[in-house]
Amino acid sequence: MTAYITTPIYYVNAQPHLGHAYTTIVADTYSRYRRLCGDTVRFQTGTDEHGDKIVEAAEKENKQPQEYVDAVSAMFRQTWELLKISPDNFIRTTDPVHIRTVQHILQKVYEQGDIYFDEYSGLYCKGCERFLTEKELVDGNCPDHQTAPREITEQNYFFRMSKYQQQLIDHIQENPEFITPERYRNEVLSFLSEPLEDLCISRPTSRLTWGIPLPFDRDFVTYVWFDALINYLTGIGYPDGEDFQQYWEVAEHLIAKDILKPHAIYWPTMLMAIGLKPYAKLHVHGYWNVDDTKMSKSIGNVIRPAELVEQYGRDELRYFVLREMSFGLDSSFGHDAVIARKNSDLANDLGNLFSRSLAMLHKYCGGVAPSPGGQREPSDILLIETAEHMLADYRKYMQIFQFHKGLQAVWELVSQANKFIVVNEPWALAKDETKRVRLDTVLYNLLESLRLLALTISPVMPETAEKMVRGLGLQEKTDLTLSLTSGGRWGLFPAGVSMAQTAPLFPRVDVGEKIKKTDSSKAGPETKKTAEEGLITFEQFKKTELRVAEIISAEAVEKSDKLMLLTVQAHEQRTIVAGIAEHYSPDELIGMQVILVANMKPARIMGLRSEGMLLAAKSVENGRERLVLTTVSAPVPNGSSVA
């Protein structure tokens, strides 16, 4: 199959922000997913570089328009490289080939009588660079830019858009998936229920010279939308290029809802006028809001993707925006939400699963993938069924731009694989040589789960998938790991492959609150006295959060006689570096419920991250100091608070 996915070409009157990044990450993810399915894919993005606002922005920076657009267009390219976004084509409306294509189409439509000259009075929004109807205004203002449009009367050229209104209505009604999600299809049909006005497609050079000259009247330049929308044809070689013949019928446009009208009404009628069938699909997403307000330069609440990559990582940002936003609806951005996704979904769930599994493979199998054997047990069947359901749901949702649901399905397998470890206790199986076959099967099933996870996250988090593939030793076997056509089923992990040593996939972000010390200089006499005596108040003690945690893995820290690296399960999984190696062997610790100081600031000890502290009693036996871990007298749920 063939796919052609486009983003809007972004207007270069401002630098790239999170809204631009989201749209382009979605397009990149979709193109990677379709390639994963074995499809032939073309992915296009670019920049829109003509119009009033460009001239205004260039003047503010004391630059010529061309110099200005060159600089800002380059910023978009650099941002996409930073986010590991890989378009097949980056188009600019100042490209000579695009200018020729626009003028070719203008001349064709003019000669057939669908462009005429007239005088027009209307409400012009400079931010939208188009005339608005009274019906579109909210309290007299443009709903997107929150400013009142200015009434303008001038002579211009008009495209007979109204001529194609009924043809467009029929096309939308006959093709239910032409505009998705459905709410936007209904919005367009509602708008088309009123008579459609013709579209002003020019600006006089007396007012604007920065644009593509009309081929039939050099006193006018092309209105920015009639220029910009044609990029989707230019980029594939319209009218007679080989790529145009291959890709146009499957074209899918991806936009934010603020440019629905130009893409759902102007563009299809333009295509009808030049005798082309409209694009296949229009996918419309909502806004990223900050404090319940749409992100925009004019409001001043813009979030730059480069800053987020620096703070959290590129794959982490890609995952966050796709998991957090339900496609078609608005979503709110918050740093706390990004940190929560990174620490919980990525570090605790996927990252810990990968690290634990590979650690056990190295410890129990010498880092070589074992072969499964014996009869499947209920936990095996449940894991395999979860993987199969995941693959089916993943395909379904990724195909229809429901990325958050596709990722939810993937994380069901992550969760089930983590439970699979707890249920099967590989560390216990390793103690009994008669259970060697079972241990090999358990570890193989973990490897196969990780292979499928690397496969399915690769469109969303390509760098993480590459790290997983290398760690699993599959870099030379990408046909089995990164193709849904050949590798999208259970049981293909090749036995005998050697694992590689890998660093943690996702370092956690420090969010632990500092335990504040009492400021005795501001305390009353009684408080100051107790502090001097080394006593604390009940209020001070309550600041320490103690929880029950189960030790689920333990290993000695290299180059240290005292330290041991533990993974514990409270409400979530954490790593603890504890000075107990002289007092316990790793096998003694597995399954023990201990007391965790849960609200300590994470620290790095010998390069390892420690996310808390365990309580222990200190005793002296035969002149030798011994540490005894504090535990509970009966089993309780992990994460239980110690009162």
C-alpha cells in the first residue's frame, strides 16, 4: 500500500512551538508506523513564507523578507532534526518550483472563468490573513486572535468557490471518513448549510508586494491561502510528475482545528476547479492549552520544544504528547504531567522491565537468549494473549490516529510482563536446577515481550527502540524486530543471541521534596530547647514518609564490598543503593518486605541512582557490627503506610 501524509506548512512569522511540534510528531509517527507495516510512504512538511505578517515580522527585526524567512525556516528544520522527525520533503513557498506551480494553477482556473475581478468590503483579520463573516466573530472579535477585524474595501480577484459548494457537500456526505474526527466533519457541513461566498485570492501590490505575482495581472500578488495550500501538489510534482501519479489519491492532510475552514472548504473546491479529486482524508486535532488558554505568540504562553527536549529528552517528549492528547480534543500541558509520565510510564514501567529482564539474562544465562521448553503455564498463556491483543489493538488505533489508545495497549503488555516476573520469580527458579527448563522459558518470554515492545514503540520513540534492539542483541536481525509484517507475532526471538550491556533507558526526574529542617532562630523557647536536646516534635516526624516495600531484585555493586543495588516495589518500583552487602546475600533479600523512607531526595551513589533509604537495626555480635533490615510481622500490601 501507499501513503502520503502532510503537515500544514508552518507560518514563519514566529519560531516553532509545542503546537507545531505535536502536529509534526504525529505525522512522523504515522509515517514510521505505515513503513512498519511495509507500506510505501511519503511524508511532507515545510514553511509558509508570504503575506502581510511576514513583512511586519521582518521589519521588526530590520531584515528583508527573504533574509527573515530563510532564518526562521531553518529553525523549523533544526527543530525537526532535534525531535528525530524525518520528512521525505521539506517544502518552502518561496521555492521557485512552488511559485511556478501556483502560477500554473492560477492561469488554468482564470482561463476557465473561475477567477473574476470585483470590489469587496469585508472584515479582515490580519492574524488569520483572511476576511471573516459576522457569524464567525465572538463578541465582535476573531475567536483565534481575540482582536476585532478591520473593515476593508478594495478591488481584488475572486475564486468562484460558491460554484463548487454542492459538489463539496455531496463529496463529504458520500465519504464519511473524508474529515475526521466526526465532530469536525459535522462542523464543516454546518458551515456549508449557509450560502458559500466566493474567495478573495489576491492582494494589490499597492498594499503588499511580498507574494507570488498573479500570472494574468502583475499589479496583484496571490492571497496567502491560495498560495500555501497548493504546496501539497507542488511537493509531489504536479501536474505530471511520477510522484504525483503515485501519491495524490492517498493524500492525508494533518492539521490543527484553527485551519479547518481553509483545508476543508477552500482547498477541496480549488481541487475541483482544476479537475482533481480531493485528497483522501483530513485529520484534525485540538489545541495544546496552557492554563486553559490556547498556546499562541500573541498571548505570550508559548512553549518551545527545544527547551522540553533539553529538560526531559526527545523520545520522552514524543511519548508524552502522543499519550497525553486524545486526538481531536484539546489537551493541557504541564511540566508535572511530563515528569509523571517519564517517571511512571517510562522509567518505572518500561525502563525497569528492560533493565531487570536483561540483568537476569546476564546473571542466569550468561547473557545468551535461551530456548523455551516444557508445557505452557497459565502465566505464559496470559502473557502471550496480552501480547496478541496488544498487537491487534495497536494496529487498529495507530491506523486511525488514536495514538493514545495504541500506546495504552502497548503499556498493557508492559504491565503484564512486569507481573509475569513477580508471579514466576526467576530468582527462585534459578536456585533449583530441576527448574532450569522453566527458568529458560520465563526468560525467553520476557525477551519476546521486549522484542514486541521495541517493535511497537519504534514509531513513537525511535531512539529508545534502537537502544532496546541493541541491548537485546537484535541489531543484525531487524527483520524480526522492526517490521509488523514479518515480526508482528509471538515466538520469533532467536535463541542463542547474545545480549549487550546497556545503560538505563530513562533516568528519572528528581521530584522528591526536601525535608525542611526546623529553623530554630524563629522558634519559641520551648521549641528551641527540644531542638537543642536532639528531640523532634510530632509535626516534624510526620514529614518522614515510611512505606512497606518488597525487594524484587538484588545484586552486588561492582567495585564495592558494602553496597547492593536493590529494586523494590512499593506503590511504584524504585532502585535503592543500600550498604548491606556485608550482611545479606542477594538471594536472602528477594521477596522480603522492608520499610522504605519514601520521600527522600534521590541521590547518586557510585554512579547509581538511589531513590530512598531502607530502615535497619544496628547490633553488635561477638564484637562485630551487624545490620538487620526492619520488616513487618505479617504480609501487607506493598506501598502500605507505616503509621
